[in-house]
Amino acid sequence: MGKVYYRDLTLHIPMEVYNPAEDTFLLAENLKVRPGDSVLDMGTGCGIIAILAARKAETVLAVDVNPHAARCAWVNGKLNGVSDRLSVVCGDLFKPIRGNLKFDLITFNPPYLPSDRRETVKPTERGWLSLAWSGGGTGRELIDRFIEEAPQHLRGGGRILLIQSDITDVGETVRRLKARSLKASVIAEEKVPFERIYLIEAEKPSG
């Protein structure tokens, strides 16, 4: 069990859970939550984005396919004083979410690195961690599934904040979001070793 400190947060992170890195912090630094918002933090990992959101939002639902991450996010939420506004569930993308449940903000730092395969059945300890970065053969497996499903869980005027690397075609992501009738653009970026990471914002029209 390791510890990560961010602002005034202390996060306890077991070895099976992804440690926050530059992509996480790019999202955290550009996270804007309005009082009364209902927030979905997809792929929550250690819960850092969900916890930051819960400080302003009315409710936050955090989801992760990794049971170690789901447990970790819940514990960190409790340790950082937001457990009254934070719920955590374990599941694959939107599968654990009721079809009529909608949010004002959906955040996602997806697995986006190309990999030959994703371990999805009884992953080993290393396999649980690999689910946090392995995006399938093209790196877009989870990104494309998310884009197809996310709009139906977004309220009018609601927003998506999505992290991505230039390795997996940011332009394609923006095009797919626009094809789902969302207004989408890159709002922040950062150069890190071997890649450039981007934060994409997509907004659903009101009404």
C-alpha cells in the first residue's frame, strides 16, 4: 500500500490500482464542478477525481471495473471526508448504471495505450493494473465504447471531460463526439515523455 498526496488530499493506493500521473493531474487541474451537479467519474481508480468533484457536487457516482480500485476509491473518499456524497460501484463502463440515470458531468481518464489484448476474465494482480492503461489493439476499444454510451447518460447542457493521448487519434475522438450531437473540442494539453496528452470537453445541447 502506497500513498499519494495531491493538494490537501491523502490517497492510499494498493499495488493493483493505477497511481495518479500526468493524465490524472491534467484532468484534476481543469475540473470544474458546479454546486448541485450530479457527477459520474468513470474509471475512477484511486478516486482522486471523484473526491475532488464531491467537494462541490451534490452527488458523485464513481465506477471502476477493477474491484481493488472500487474499494480503494471508497476508502479514500471516507478518509478525505466526502463519503456522504460519494457512491462507488464496480462494473464495466455503463453496465452497472440504470438506463434512465443522467448526470451533469461525466469524467473519464480511459485506458488508451494500444495493447494486443485486455485481460477481462479473472485478471492476475498484474492484469488488474493493466486494465487501467490497456486500450486494446488500437488503444480505442474503451474510448469508442464510452463515446457510444455516454450521451444517453448526460443531461441537456451537461458535459463530458475525456482524457486522451495523441497515440490514439484525438481528432477521431472529437469527430465521434460531434457525430453524437455533442459540441466537442480540446481544452487543455500537456507534453509528457513519448506522447502528448489532451483533455477533451464535449457538451450536450440544452433542451
